[in-house]
Amino acid sequence: MGCDGGTIPKRHELVKGPRKVEKVDKVAELVARWFYCALSQEKLRRPIVACELGRLYNKDAIIEFLLDKSPDKTPMESASHIKSIKNVTELKLVENPAWSGDKESIKGDKYDDLQAARFICPVVGLEMNGRHRFCFLRNCGCVFSERALKEIKSEVCHKCGVPFQEEDVIVLNGSKEDVEILKKRMEERRLKSKLEKKSKKGKTAAAASQQETSADSPGPSKAKNGKDCVNSSSGENRQIIFTKSSENGNPSVPGKVNKASSTTTKRSIADSEDKSEAYKSIFTTHSSAKRSKEECSNWVTHTAYYF
């Protein structure tokens, strides 16, 4: 059955040969990478951010991705390496004065030039449409063309003046080789940050332990330079000084010992003299009071005798 109605089959319909490899349209690929968000597949709109691998995102899409912690969350290969908002950099882009946007194509009667870019390089003036290689600086977020960075060699940003190194330059939407190099740099950078955090924690713990040991150790009033204070029964403070003796049995510092002993003897003599004067004053006051009483009684007896 078949072939009714005068239809004649062709050879490619009857014989099955090898299929042709479907080629991706380069223009469509460039448009998808440079004009649309790599995460939400929506058109890029300010604020625009870029990751450490050089991919472009809408900042709103990244925030929603990080806040969504549900278990049913589908893994996204384009944003699997982004763990926090610190892993992306907000780009400082320069508007293209020749770009009119979508205002005139509302009715659909205008030809949309897909090669016309919204942003340009502020140094050379090349359009950021995917035909030219563009880079951004991780320190400040300024975007330049690779030609501008090669022609004007400097270690300072051409736009804001922030210093940078070669490791801070990240290619936007680079090739597979560029992505591999950027991935190695990203891993090394994250390992360094982890080691620095660990070292800071260790230093803080060591400082805290030193403070605790210093708080527990005796102060200068308790014991210092081998001197101990002993309270006697009379209330006087006497100092007993221990000195290290040399091998021959003589004191190591005889001059200091004699000075300390002389000062202690002087203080004890002065205290004893003060106490003796106090006792004398008390005795004289009591004796004078007794004498005055006896004289008064004698005067009364004499006056009574005369009268």
C-alpha cells in the first residue's frame, strides 16, 4: 500500500543516511550571552552584575536565587558557584549614545539591529555586542574593552583611578580556556580567604587566653622581687627580704640588703618613739588631774579650819 495519487518518493526519504550536525547560529548565541541574563533568561537591565567567571546577570535574579532555600530548588549550572552576594560585582557601564532602544519598535514596523549594543567602552568607543572582547575590574567594577587595556598599559583604572593587578581583570563571556583560567583563580582566592580567617581566629583565641592567664596571675601587691609582707601581733608591718646567695655563701647584692634593712629599722624606731610620746602625754594628763583634785581638797580643809 502507498504511493497512491501519483506521489513519487525521493531518495533521501527512502535511504536513511548520517544526520547533519546542527550548527548553532553565532549571532543568536552572542545575543543570548550579551543581551540576556544567564540565570533568569530575561533581558539585562540595570543594575547588572558579573560573577568571577565573567557571566552577566540581573542583580534581582541573583538575590532571588540566594534567598530561595527551598529543598525543591532546581540546581542552576550558571550560578552554582555563587554562594553569596560578595561573589558578584556590580558593573559600571557607559551608555551608547547611538542606541535608541525599543521605543521605536513598539508597533513592530522597525528593523531591530541585533548588533547595536546598549553599552560601549569609555576609552576606545567599541560597542559591547560580543564581537569585541570586554573585561571588567573586580576591585571597582568598571568595564573596558581588551584593546583599551592593551593599548594603554597602566596599573590604575582609566575611569576611577583604583589600582589593580592582572588577577583582578576578568574577561566577560570568554571562551572555554578563559573560563578554566578564571575558575582556577577563583578557587585560589577562596582558599586564601579561608586561611586568613582561620589565622585571625587563632590570633584572637591566643590573645584571649593570654588575658585570662594575666588575670589569674598574682599582682605586684601579692609577691614581687622575692619580698613578703608579714603582719605582727603589735600591728606593725615588717618586711622579710630573701636574697639569693652565691656559690661562696655571700649575698649577691649586699648594698641593697643593707639599705633595705636600714630603712626597716628606721621605721620601727620612729614608730616606737611615737608610741612612747603618746604614753607619756596620757600619763601626764592623768597625774595633773589627780594633783588638782588633791590641792582643791587641801584648800577646803584649810579654809574650814580658819573659819
